[in-house]
Amino acid sequence: MDTYETVLEMRGITKVFPGVVANDAINFDLRKGEVHALLGENGAGKSTLMGILSGVYQPTEGSIVLEGAPVRFDSARDAIHNGIGMVYQHFMLVPKLTVAENIMLGIKRPKEPLLQIDKASEQIVAFARTYGMDLDPEQKVASLTVGQQQRVEIVKALFRGAKILVLDEPTAVLTPKEIQELFSMIKMLTDQNFSVIFISHKIDEVIEISNRISVLRRGKLEATINNEGVSKEELAGLMVGRDVSFCVEKTPCCPGDSVLALEGVGLKDREGRPLLKDVNFEVHEGEIFGVAGVDGNGQDELLEVITGLRSASEGSVCIVGQEVLGKSPRQILEMGLAHIPADRQARGLVLSMDIKENFIINDYYRSPHSKRDIISWPFVRKHTKENIERFDVRTSSIDTPVSTLSGGNQQKLILARELHGKPVLLAAMHATRGLDVGAIEYVHQRILEQRAAGTAVLYISTELEELMSFSDRIAVMFRGEIMGIVRPEEVTIDQIGLMMAGSIT
Amino acid sequence: MNRRLNTILVQCVSITVAFALGAVVIKMIGISPLFAYGALLNGSFGSINAIGETLVKMTPLILTGLSYAFAARAGLINIGAEGQLYVGGILATLVGSNFAGLPMIIHVPFAVAAAFAGGAVWGGLVGLLKVKFGANEIITTVMLNYIAIYLVSFLVTGPMKAPPGTMPESRPIVDSAQLVRILPGTRLHIGIFIALLALLFYYFFIFKMRQGYEMRVVGNNMESARAAGMRPQRTMVLAMLLAGGMGGLAGGVEILGIQGRLLQSFSPGYGFDGIAVALVGVNNPVGIVLGALLFGFLRAGGNRMQLIAQVPVSVIYVVQGLVITFVIIGQNLHVFQKVGVNRPFRRKTGDGPAPEVL
Amino acid sequence: MELLSYLLATDLRMAAPILIAALGLLFMEKSGVVNIGCEGMMLFGTFFGVFFARLSGSPWIGLLFAGMTGMVIGLFFAFIVVTLRANQIVTGIALNIIAQGATSTLNRLIFGVSSQAANAPGFEVVPIPLLSKIPVIGDSLFNQMGPIYLALLLVPLIRWFMMKTTMGLKIRAVGEHPHSADTAGINVRSVRYGSILAGSFLVGAAGGFLSLGILSLFSENMVSGRGYIALAVIIFGKWNSWGVLAAALVFGLGDAVQIKMQTAGSSIPYQFLMMLPYILTILALSGFVGKAESPAASGKPFRNDEL
Amino acid sequence: MKKGLLLLLAVLLFPIVSFAEGQKEGESSDQLKVAALLPGPINDGGWNTNMYDSLKFMEKELGAKIAYTERTPASDYEEIFRGYAASGYNIVFGHGFEFGEPAEKVAKEFPDVTFIITSTSISQPPNLGSFLVDDFQCGFVQGAVAAILSKSGIVGYVGGMEIPPIVNQSKGFVAGAKYVDKSIDAKALLTGSFEDIAKAKEMSKSLIAEGADILVADADESNHGVIEAVEEAGALVIGSSGDIYETVPDARDVILTSMTENMPKGLTVLAKSVADGTFEAKNYIIGLHDGAVALAPFRDKASLVSADQQAQIDKIIQDLKDGTIDLNQYK
């Protein structure tokens, strides 16, 4: 092993938030020209660690050493001046401003109070070229594709003289093709001696791109290993703390008659760009129908159409033979739909309201929950108590606001709400996202119970392993189209990956 | 529980600070603060009549406070209570100054209902503009306040002017529509019960009825509300209707119970005080009563301060303004002590009523 | 022609204080701050404008101090809404109440109670040679008081500042997407403090111009609603200084026309003409006069511990 | 935390208490106590100042203890009347017609307190009377004077809110002008507010732009606006309800004259009659005849008035006094 030049060292970093230890004595170092992956589940403490590195937070304990000299970042500005460039998962670009304006934003040029945007634009274009990237500085960021926006973010960071690039979940929103472009860009940058911290919870990508891998779990650093012949299982084990096999125990499925049937469903956005194109499939009783695909390929729209939050511009959607297009979300819920939304906090719960109030959100208006517009709280309390015990939501009382519950318990509350009455159809999206392994298994068990009980399950996820092991059939979506419907036992993950990238098998 | 106690304490401190500063101002104009505040207390609680006056002032304040609170529950900011109050006044007058000879048992409820309806229209309009055209409710309500005030001024100098037609005032409210005075020697009238009923209704509606539950859900997280099959737009319009109605009621009781006829600028700013009332009372029924008590006390006692201690009205405005300011400051001091951040990175969710402005 | 020239002149005069105040508000709005307290800030400006103009004997000094007063109030406002993250609307309302009381109190403390309103040297009309000789527009545009010329110059100036300078870019970014600005190393709070202070200076000066330009005296509550109109002007002008100018002129014209109509003995009740600006604003907000697009983060307090 | 707050609370109460010291109360039982309710601020240089001066005058003349409430909110008229009556004031003035109705209510409750309402004609024995300045007459004289002295043949009147005294005076103004010369163009405008001075100024300017060379200012606070306009645009102003030559000395070079309603005198006479028990609960109208209303001398501007113009003016005033001109035909 030849000697490495260490550019960055984070020593014994501890960050305590009221109630949580987000980072616990973490040591992390970065070498010149390497890609160092930070692997861990959501909530493992990756973002906090990077928050500290980028000056958003100050560590409770520990120090940062940059090229041998200890530094202290009190603000994002300090970090930037020290050559650290963050590219956040949710891009930090101002949609209404142009590319050039976004890149120039906040660059300190005491000598020049004027923007001189044209001059700047030329510089930017030239600069981007040197890294083989094309940018139109005049364009408003709002009109760019996700991939382009990410490129702007990277140029923005480099233009500020970043030597260390931090990419937070950069692939979450990219298509496989875009991912490959990103990866080649990263390689090119590291060849020019830039150092990259690659934050992800996707094992394969980490293995593909990084030189070294540090695994975080529950705020602690599990291990830092060279990326030479490490196996997925090994990493997964580190991530979740014990060896997990990626196959869920389940009985062979015995599909009954069709519950959910989509025929030629299409949807266009305001500009008339297609969001869903001729979607056809059926989900049967006692079957788990998985939907794979990179985020933003129409899964959200698909779910919104089925739940009635949006109405499709063409085609038909039937639940047990009844057309649902044009029906209101409530009418559809009343047809026996259970809905586990992608973002439980944004769409599933009302964080500032308490457990019982969240529990009745679908039924509050009908007897026995309420009679003649008046809610009968005694019944609601009783009913809520029973069910949150059944679904083992850990809480001191049903009067506590759900914002105080852990992510797992919040999701269990949603399960309790959606599954306590026998639904005919369960439409779930990212049902296990951001949960710890225990909770994930719990969710899986509950959904399998439903399957056994004959419920038809539509299960949308971006986690291929999960889908492969969990679903009876998998539809792969790309750009709003179903590229194909396969049985997990008949295909490999790679084949599905190809379909996710748009090639029909 | 402890936190609640704490907030109450903070409120008290804030209010004391305001009065302390007020004392300085009063001192500046050469009057003994103790004497002035003595008059303030005496004028608000010193005698049966004083207490009566405080209650009289509380009546519209409770209602305008409810007006703000109703909208706030659905995540809307209603600055329009003043305007709704004026329109309520117009309608109350139209009904109250006509239909002479109706039995009181019918005429009073009729007039009060009219006031409610008037305000509801003025408020509902805001709701409609919001959901149909996305017109920001804060500005529309501010604008509608002015429109309502000029409307009244036009009506009393024009169409509704009382014959023979020299004075800018409507015909008087006929006896059968006037709110009965209940405490001899004071102006305390049954309006206070209307206000308390409204308060009761607010509590019942928000916490016991499904529409109220819908309002709270919509106000806290519109997305979840839609996913659960609610109709946020309807709910918001309903909230503004009720908010407006409450404002209208305030105008109604003021006209039917105190003024006896429609006059130009008959409200001394009850609508705006109502915002502060709801703010001090954090939209909670009991809190609103206390808030109304505070400002009723200031208004009733303020008159006395001017009457006995010769404290100019302008100084009383200062004290009122200071009270509101320091209550706001008090409620936000917690930003200095980092509490309640139990998730390191809060993601942007629809959580919590964060009504955007403009 | 005569009439037109007259209308233009009156319009410009009546529009000027609203315009200046609105330009001030524009700074705050662009950085995502809404100030309903504009009315109160102006009132403070009117009083201290007169006060210092008397002391110094120069309306310009008075105007300057009117602006400074605005800034002091602005600092107070900024502390509450930026540092304490309090509700901007309610704070503004409180500010208005205080201003009404404080100015009246000070007026009596300082100038005592007399039927002689506290007056001060006002601004003189400064005709611009040659230009003021142009028929019609000449007399109305180039035969005005100094501050009016300045106000008109401010319009392109502020536009340029917002679009072409780094500071302007920062302000726009903070108003649109504070978190991006924050991660780009911009101190969101200080930018907002800055915008509020700069804006408050103009708002205060607007008050000063009302009491030293339009008139040359202070009288209690003399702002009478112009602060709210300024707020309306911003929306109507779609957060763009040219638009603001146009809107201010439209509303000023409303006044001018209304006066003209009364002199001409029109029968339309003045109340309706008074309502006009407010109705127009509502229409503008409802998109009937072209959808007004406010800065995205407008009115939202900023906390940098969430992403 | 909580302890700290409590401590703070204690500390804060300190200034309130510390500033405390006994308020001297020059209370002698037989002293006449007079109070007034004002619609606006005492320093408006018009209507409200008039009452303020009257109170001061009574203090001087009758040694009365005086008190007043400014900007009285409509919702509190009744209550404040009651307040003064209850706290031992012998006379309570309501300065404006709008105070009439609540006064009538309260008067019943306090038979031994006298209530006097201005600019209205109500009365309610035994203890409520009213005091009316003949606004129409004032306006008539102002109109006549303006018409006689105007060179342009255009004269203007700027009033405030649309309320009886203003409306009447404006009508009188037009009538007076027309009485002198049918062809005269007399424009009467209302700003709709007493506070919006800027508006009053613009209106005056526009009137002058129209060619008016003499303006009547009758808008209380807003008079300042009218006077400024006149100063800038070079015209002359006639004051109302008080001698602006005295109250606004800075503007003397544009002040033609004023209609002086000697309210202080008139009201003090009434107050005295209350004190010695000769007060009657009726409507006291003051006008030219009893000398309480008069046309102020032209002073600096006397040179502008020719002998026969002066004679013409005197004649009109005389005819009004002895009723040769019956104003009712113009109302």
C-alpha cells in the first residue's frame, strides 16, 4: 500500500440533539483523490455528520482537521471557504433564478459589488467545459431536469473552489443512465485529485463507486473497510447490525379474482407532458404486486390515480369491478382501499395532533365514530386503544401528539389505521423507508398477513431486493410506462435494473 | 402541563413589562402612574358599573377573537374581523330598524342572525377568493376592512340616512330589536350571553364536531386531509364563513346593544383587538375569554384613566400596543432556548399551520 | 391639455409618498418580509421629519432623520420578526397601534397643545430649466419638489440594484428560497435585517415627505391609510419597481381624479372612489389583473436548524 | 426558570410603584366642575380647539374645574357621560350633534347634572339643553364676503366630514355667494375627513387651479392643508368657527378674515346660567344677532376692500341681524 495524503479528518465527532445522540464519537477520514462512501440507513446519522462538516451544525464534541490544520465551521460559509462542497439530496437551488445566478449566489467578491452576469456566465460555461459539462447559464433552474439540476449543483460547488465534494444520496432521484453519467463524472473528478464523500444507503452503488466504505448505524461508526471484495451481505450486516437474509418467509401465493384492474391509464401534466402512459395491470386477491422503478418515474402519479387524489386523463381504473375514475378519494376509501402513502409525515399523519385523532382520520365522519356530525370520543378512545395495542404502537397514552413518536411507531400507527378493518385493496408506497430493521420486518409481516387474508396488495418501492423477495409479481416502471411485469423467481435483479433503465426485456 | 403553566407565567411577565413601560410614558406626561393605573383598575373593576363596562367591552372582543381563532384553526390568518364587524352592523341595523312591531322574541334573534349572515358573507368572500383564485387572505381581509368602513360611511350619509336627513346616522333600532340591559345602572346587555354562547359553540364545534375536526386537520396538514378524503377547499370556505359570522355578530351586538343605530366608524377597533385577544389566548376558548378580559379591562379602564387621571387617549393606545408587542415577544422567546427539536433534520412536511403570507 | 397637465401634477404629488413607502416595502418583500406596520412607520417618519426640520431649519435634514427614525423602528421590527421569528402580520398591527399613540403623545409633549399645528420648513418646488417648459408634461414632471425627482430616480436604481448587484441577488434568493441561500453561505438573517433597515429608511422618509413635502406640518394620524395603500401598490405592481411606480401612479390618479370630479361637481359618492384602490388590489390578487406572484418564502420566519 | 420569571415580575413592578406619589386634588365642594366630550383631538385648530378654549375660558372666568375626553369612541359616549356625571361634574358638554342621543339617556339618570350638546337643536327638560351656532348663517356671510371681494368670480369652500354643521355651512356659503351675484361660481367641496390634510390641500389647489381666488376653510385639522395651499398658490382664505388670524399667525399674509363664533363666550354664559340656576333646558341658537358670531376685521387686508364693498358687506350682515334677509327661503 503506497502512502495516502489525508485531506480531511473528523475526530471523535459527537452530536447530541435533545433526546437523541445523532453521532457518537465518530472518526472519519478522507484521502486525496478517493471516493469514500458513507453507508447507512436513513437516520443512521449520515446527514448529521455531513451537517457538521458543512457548518450547519456544530459538534457537541470532537474536532475537524483539514489538511493537517484543525478547523472550526460556524456556518456554511466557513465550510465553503475551506473547500468543502455539499450537494444535498434536496437540491439547494432557487428555482426562479437562472443557472448563472444560482452559481454566483453567495460567492464573495468584495472588489466587485456588481454581478456582471454576462461575464460570470462566460466564466461558468468555460469552467464547466473543463469538466466536460454543458450548461445553459441563461436558463431558469425550474425548467431543468433533475439530472441537469444535480450537475448545476456540482458545478456550483466546484466553482466555489471545492476540493472535497460531498454527495448526499445523489442517485435517489436519477435513472440508471443518469447514475452512470454521474459515476463517470465522479471518476473524472477523483482523477483530478478531488476527493468525494458519497453518502448512500444503496449497497450496490457504494460497492461500484467507492474506494473505501464507512458504515454508520444508530449514530455509531460500525467499520471503515477498503472496497476490495466486500460482499453485499457483509455490508448489509454491518448496516443493520446483524446478518439478514434478503428473503422473507412467505407461503406460496394463491391469487384469487382480480381486485384492482387498470386499463390504458394515461395522465398528462399541465404542459401536456405524459406522466403515465397506457398503464395496464391487474392485482388479485391474496397477491402482492410490486412496482419497481427509480423515484419519479410515475409511481407517485400511479398511486394518486388509484387513490383518487388525481384523476387520470384516459383509461379506466376498477376496484372489484367498480370504476373509480371520477370518484372522490373518500368514495374510493369506502370501497375498501387502504392507503400507506410514500411520505408518512407529509401525507399520512397530522404530526401536531394526537394519536386517537390521527387514528380516526378516515372514519371520523361515519357511525359509530360519529353520530349526526358529532364525534363520539368515548368510542374513538376505546377503538383506538384496542387497535394500537393490536399493532403494538409504543406510546404512553393515545393523547400524545404523533410528532413525539419514533418513525417506526408512526408507521405502525398508519398500519393500525389502514389495516384494522379488512381492506380489499392495500396500496402502499415506500412502506419501509427510513425504518430500522425491526420495524421493517414488522411491516412486512403485517402486509403478508393481509395477503394471507386475501387482500390484494399493491406495493411500490425503489428497493429492488425488498421487492424481489417480497412480491409475487413485479411491474417495472420507466417514464410513466410499465416496461414489463415479471415474476421475481424468473428474473435477476440485473434484468430488472435494465428495465428500470428503459430497455424492454 | 408544566409547560402550560410556564406559558401562562411568561404571558403575565410580558404583560407586566408592557405596563411597566406604559408607566414610564405616563410619568413622562407628568401624571403619577400609580394614580393612573389606580383609575384603570377602578374604571374596570372598581364598581358594579365598572365591571359592567368591562363586560360590555368584552362582548365584541370575545366575538372578534373567535373570528380570528376560527380561521386560524383552518390555517388561515383573518385580519378582517373589523370589516366583518361593520358589515354585520349594517345588516343588524337593516333588520333592527325596520319590522317595528315584531315581538322581541322573534325580532332580536332575527337581527342577530342577520348580523351573523352579513359577516359570514364578508368572510366567506375571502374564503372563496382564496380557494378559487389563490388570493392571499391576509391582504384581501385588510382591503375588505377599508371597503366595509367606506361602505358604512356611504350608507349612513346616503341610502340609510335617517330622515329628516341632516345627520350621518341610520334610523334608530326599534325597541323590539334592542338587546335588553340586564344590570341596572350599567350598559351590560344580553349580548354578553350571545358572546358566551358563541364561545361555547366554538369549543363544541372545534373539538366535538366532525367539521371542526376537519378544520384542525386541514389547518395542520392539508395533504393528509386530502389523502383522508376531506375537501380542504370547502373546509377553508366554511372556516371563513364562521369566522366572518363571528365578526358580524360582534358588530350586531354592538349596534343592537350599545349604539342603537348605525354610525360612521362605530367600532373603536374591536376587530384588530380581536387578533390580539386570540393571540394572547392561543385560540383556546378559555384563553380567548382571558384575552378579551385583558383588552376589555384596558378599554373600560382606559376611559376612566382619561376621565379621572386625565391621561390622554394617545397614551392608552401606547399601552395597548405595548401589551400586544410584549405578548408576541413573550410567546417567541423560546427561540433562545433550543427545545423540541427531537428529530435532528426536520424535513419540510405540511406539518403545523404555517400560513404563508402574500 | 390644461386638465391633463393638472392631473399629472396632482397625481405625481399624491403618488410620491406612496411610491417611496412602497419602494421601501419592496426591499422587505423581496427578502421575504411582510410589513403591515408600514402605516405606523410612516407616522413616526411624519413626526420626526417635522421635528428635525424645525431643529435644523432644513427639510432635507428633516427627511434624513425621518428615514433614520424609520430605521430605528425597523430594527425593533426586525428583532421581533427575524430574530424572534414572530408572526409578521400581528407585529405590524401592534406597531401601528403604538405609532398612533406615541406620535400623538410626543406631539403634545414637545409642541404642546395649541391650535397652531407643529409646522416646519417644507420643500420648495425646483423647476428643472428647459425641461419644465415642455408643454403638458413639462410643468407636471419637471416642476416638482426635489424628493419627487429622487423618488423617480430610485425606481430604476432599485430595479438595477435588485437585478444587477450581488447584494440584490442575495436578497432575491433569501426571499425565494432561504435554505438554498443559507447553504450557499449567505447569512439569511443579516440579509433580512439589512433589507428591513434599508426599507424602513425609505418608509420613514416617505412619512417625512408627507409632512414636509405634501404639507409642511405634523398633525395626528395624518398618514390616514397611505401605508396600507403602499402595501397594495406592491402587489398591484407585482414586486417590480417599475410596476410599483405604475401602481402608485394609478392609485395617485384615483385621488387626483376624485378631487377633480368633486371640483367639477360630480355626483358619485366619494366613498366609492376611496374604495377603488382596495378593490383593485383584491382584483389583482385574484388574478383578474394578471396574477401577482409573491416571493416564495414571503412572510415565513427562517430557522436554519431544519433542512 | 420559573423562579427567574417571578423575580423578573417583581423587578418590573418596581417602576410602576416607584413613580407613585399622591396626586394633589384641589377639591372644594362648591367649585363648579365642567367636563366635555370631544369627537377629535383638542389641537385640531377648529371645532375641538374651540371647545378646549371654552373650557379654559370657564376655568379662568368661573374658576371651574375642567376635564375632557378626546377622540371619544362612539361606543362609549353614553358611558363617559355617565362617568363624568357620576364623579360629581355639574355640567357635561357633548361637543357635536352625535352626542345628543346618549346624553338624553344619561340625563334622565342624573337630574341634577346639566348636559349641553353643541351643534344640534335638541332639548329635554329639566337638565338637557343644546347650543347651536347658526352654521348656515355663517356660511352665508362667508359666501357673500367671498363673492363681493372675488376678482375671478370663482370662490370655493373646503369642508371636512359630511356632517350637519359642515353641510349647512357649505349650503349657506353657496346661498350667500349667489345672493350677492347670481353669476358667481361658488364651489363647495368636502374632503370626507378631518384628518386627511394632504387631501384638503390638494382640493384647495385644484379649486385655485380652477380659478378660485378666495377659499373658505371649514375642515378643522384639515384647515392647515387649505391654508398651505392658499399660501403656495397665492389666494386668500376665510376662516371658520374661530379667528385664524389669531390661531394661525404664520399665515396672516393670506388670511382675509374669519367667521368668529365666540363659542367660549357663549358657552361660558351658559355655564354661568347653570351655576346661578337660570339655565333653561332649551336650544340656544347663537348667530349674528347676539354678537356671539361675527365677521372678524380685515386687518392687513383692509386695503383690498373698497368703501362700497365694505358698505355692501355691512348691509348684508345688518339685514341678517334684523331678519330682513330670511335665510329659510334658501335652506
